[in-house]
Amino acid sequence: MIYCARCLYPKNHPLNLIIDKEGVCSGCRVHEEKDYLDWDEKFERLRQLTDRYRSKSGKNYDCIVPVSGARDSFFTVHVVKNILKLKPLLVQYNQHYNTQVGIRNLAYLRIVFNCDMIAKVVAPQTIQTLNKTTLIERGSMYWHCLAGKSTFPVQSAVFYKIPLIIFSVHQGIDQVGMFSHLDEVEMTRKYRTEHDLLNLEIETLIHKHPHLDRLNLEAFQYPDDREIQAVGVRGIYLNNFLRWDSKEQHELMIDLYQYETKNQFRTFDNYNDVDCHHYSGLHDLIKFMKYGYGKATDHACREIRLKRMTREDGIKMVNRYRDLYPPDIDLFLEWMDMGKDELFEYIDQHRDKEIWHINENNNWELKDCVTKHHLEPKIISDARLVYQTNCEFRKSNNEKIDISDNSYTIIGRGFIDGKKSSSPMTNAVQMPSSSGISQR
Ligand SMILES: [Zn+2]
């Protein structure tokens, strides 16, 4: 396997990486733009762009913001509502695997930002049938989450005739440098199908099980081009317009709005995926079983690029989390009424043979791994960024008390006692110190 000499990504990253003659990957190269682009100018462009979408009649929302009880939702709504002064409609696809922390964060979000929100909750049997089908077809228990989260905002935009959707970060830019920030790439059906949906659209799924008919899969039916064009729907990404730093942004949200963190089983980042029992558990083990690396690698790469972690410390993190067997497997298997052997059999069908092989004992074995891969020291030192600061993740107050949470909370309490809406004016000036946006 070929590994980036700066971060830890392998060449078989499913979003595709290009590694240049210096041994540095396209994700690291595009990330360098964060340090030299004029982010003040870019944010001004965002202001001008979004100004054009303000509801002229005042009778409709200015934009749609997809949200969850975690990952960038607070920050995105903070920017849209309190900095850009837009009136958003928040939309949430309910992923079913919800933690109590995620449900509480979602209630906080709705209250402190004082926004209207709509949710899509798909019937459990449909999710279970879909899960089994997508595990067989693609080795994925997360297809419905990715499909639902990329479909419901577009359906809502068409239905409510709100042309502008504001997403948080485009993973193709931030992880692998598929596009430059200068491209200001927008939402496309093509990227969604090829990457979010693993090239598996509902037209294929409809024939796989009698329960998977068009009505039951309505939540995953992307509107057709004529409907999208009639409203003029476009989806933009905030990370094209402000210097994206997930860790710093989450810390601001903890300080301003008491965003809750949660310990994650297979990675050190306890900010991003706190709303899901499986994202950094079973889902991540599946990712490792398919591609030979997991979330700890993703998060270490991000921190290396932001100069808060050395490559060597990143490798230690991969070593620490790579082989952990996540306890949330039992929760999923019980809900799915599925045996462990059956689950692993499905996933084994989708292992990337570039990195996995079956050894003489008939066990799957990694051919290579960043923790033992040899790269010339000079290539690594030439690619190295100047380390600037440490990488400590904070715990919010809820993490300091023991909360036992070992079941899915499909729908929870929609409000939090003692929480009040924030005054937009109070928080309007707050941006992360490195965002590049002038403190106004
Ligand atoms: Zn890299």
C-alpha cells in the first residue's frame, strides 16, 4: 500500500486520493489552502450569495440547514442564524441509532437558536430490511443514514420552495482534496450517488425485497431534475467560505451553547459523532474491515494537517484504537435479529483485496498498515508541517457523570428544562479565532 508521507491516509481511501511526487496526498495539498486563502474575502462572497436568497415576501424561510444532534450542526446554525442573520428551516433525518446525548443536543439546538425544525422518521421495519439489503450489497449498515441525510433536505427544499440549502463541510474537499476550495463546489446528484450512496440507488434496491417498494423507500427518493430546477434548488458548503476547523468550532459551541460531548469507542474525537451508537463503533469496525483503516486515522489525519499532532503521534492513535472490538455490536445485532457470524460474512464479501488477504491459517490479514509501513525518513521530514499546538479534546459536563445508554432513542424529549433561546445579537460576534472571519 502507498501511504501519504504527511498524513496517514492510504491510497485505497474510498473517496480516491492522488499522491504526488513528494509523497503527499491530494487531501493534504488542498488543506494547505486553508493557510493562504483570503477567508475574509471568501466569507464576504458567502454574505453576498446568501443575501440574494432572503425571502422577499418575508413569508418563507431564507434557506434550509440539515442538522443532527452532533457533527457541525450547532456551528452551521450559529453561522447561518447569528452571523449571516438568515431565517433557516432546520431539517433532520432521524438515523434511528440515536444516543441520549444526541437527542439532548438536538433539543438544545432547537431551543437555543429558536428555529423551526422538521424531521423525517422512517418506519423501523424499513430500516431493518434496508440494513440487511445494503449489508449484502455494499457491506454497509449506514447506507440509510447517508441516503436519508442527503435526500430529505432536497425533498424539503422542493416541497417548501426554498431554493438554498446550506451544508456544513464537503468531505470530498476536506478529506481527500477532490476539489479545491476555490472551486466552491456545490451539491450534485452525481457525488451523492457515487460517494454517499456507494453507487446504490433505490432503483436497484426496489427489486431486492418485497418490503422495499417505492412508498416505503420514499425518504430516499431524490427529487427529479425538473422538480429541482423548478425551484432552483442549490446546495452550498460552508467550508468553501470559511476556514474549517471542526475541533475549534465544536469547542466554541461547548462554550456558547453547552454542546454535549461523548466518549467514542474507536477514536479520540469525542465531539463529532456523539449522536450515534454505531458511527465510531460497529460502523467504524466495518470501515476498518473493508479498507484497513478507521475513524482514528481520519481524525489523526485532520489533526496532523491542522498542525496539532505529529505523524508519529497519529500512528500511536491508530495503534491504540485500530483493534478495539466495539460493544455496540450486540445492540445492533439484537435489533436486527441477526447473528454475529452472519454480519461478518456479509462484510467479508466487501473487503478491499488491495489491503486484505487470507493467510495460511485461513484468517483475514492486513497486507500492510501505516503503523508498520516503512517510508524513507527524508520523505517524511520533507513533507512535515511545523507542529504548533497540542490536541486535547475536552469533555462537557455531562461526560463527567456516568450515563448508561445502551438503547436507541428513536424520538426523545423535545425540550430541555432551564434552557432559553439565545439573543442573536449576543452571539453574533463569536467565531473561532482561526476562522479568518473578522471579529465584528
Ligand atoms: Zn496526506
